[in-house]
Amino acid sequence: MSQAALRSAPSPSTVDEAPTDLPAPIAAEPFPPLASLLEEVRSPGLVRADIDALIAGLGRPPSPDEPLRERADLLLGLLDPNNAVGDHTGSGGVKVRHAAKEALLALGYPYALELPPELLEPKHAGGRKPGLTGGDITLAVVSLLYQSGAITLVGALLDSVPMATEATFGINALFWLSTVFSLVGHATRTRSLQVIGSMVLWAAAVGWILLALPSALFTNGISLLLVPWHLALWTAYSLRPEPEPEEPLAPSTPGPTP
């Protein structure tokens, strides 16, 4: 080997030498325990960030040194309907009680079995579940076709009345639009469309009832079966608007520090 190659080869001490100026690893800061987060929410100076922190803490798995029994008891306390903390809503629209329910289910057996039975199925105000079912769509289509046919028949009987044809077309168009608005509103969870469609559907039900009751006196009650007031009323109830979302808790101003 030439002397130039020997001079250019690194020495063993240079190869084995390790850098000494690397920064020391930073220990991860532990998350605050649920008990302390709960105390912050119960404090007089409650702000929205405290609720968000508690909900985030409920979504984290328990730490290795956290007793699961204590965590389960805390979650069961938040699920109590008399516990006002469970009614608080975070900035994302999630209630503390709902987050506690998911956290208890995440603990698995045997703690998940302690979930109150009434919380296994979500409750909806007015008994109306979000979205549409196949029965809702079928009922709406059948009711729309029946009402549209009845309006067309009435318009044909009143053909000699001026503007009867135009009125029949306008009422039918209103029925179709209101039903479409209501179906699309429920399918897309757009409450404004639900409300617009529901107003016309309820007005149609009332109109058919006002027509069926007086005519029943002259038809021995047959009009109560033929006039589609029952379909209109059933459709209006089935496609009633979903309840308005609950307003989240407004953040309060922390009190003065003593």
C-alpha cells in the first residue's frame, strides 16, 4: 500500500469517537389525572377550555398506574343524570356524559357491564331519530301520489270554475316540493329544509281534515276513508323536523385570583 493511502485512512480513534454534543432526550410530560380535570370543571372559574380538557382526558386510555376501579367509579359518577358536569358540552359539540359513556365502554369487561341500561340506546327528543328509514320514504311517496291524485280529481270536478286548473297545478307542485324538501333535509341533516317541508305537510294535513269532517255528514262517513287526511297527518308526523342541537355552554370569565 502506498504511503499516500496510509496517510488518508482514518485512524481507529477517529472512527470510534462518538459525538458528545447531542441533546439529552426530553421526557414526555404526563397528562393530568381525570380527578384533577374534573375539579377544574367544578371550580367557579369554569371556562370552555376546562370542559374540552376533561373530554380529551376521557378519550385517553388509562395510564398504567391508574386503578381501573377508581376510573370506572368516576365515569359512573359522570353518567349520573343528577350530575350537572355530565350536561356540559365541549366546543366540538360532545357532551361530557357521552364521552364518559364511551370511556366506560372502552374499559371493557367487567366495567362496561356497569353501564346503565337506559344509556345503551341513544335517546332523541320527541322520539325522532336522525336520518331516514325505508318506511319514511315509502310513506312519503305513497302519501304524495295519493294526495296528488286526489287534488287532480278535485280539480277535474271543478273544471268549470275559473283558474281551477292553475290552482290544481300549483297545489300539486307545492306538495311535491315540500315532500322533496323534507326528504332531502332529513337525508342531508339540513334542518332548514326539514322545517320548510314540515310546514307545508302539516298545513296539508289540516286542510284535508277540514275537508273530510264536513263532507262526512253528507257521505255517511265515507269521506273519512277516502280523503287522504290520515296519510297526510301520518306523513307530517313521520317527517317532522329533528330537534335543534343543544347550545354549547358559553365560556365564562374566570373569577379574580385572590
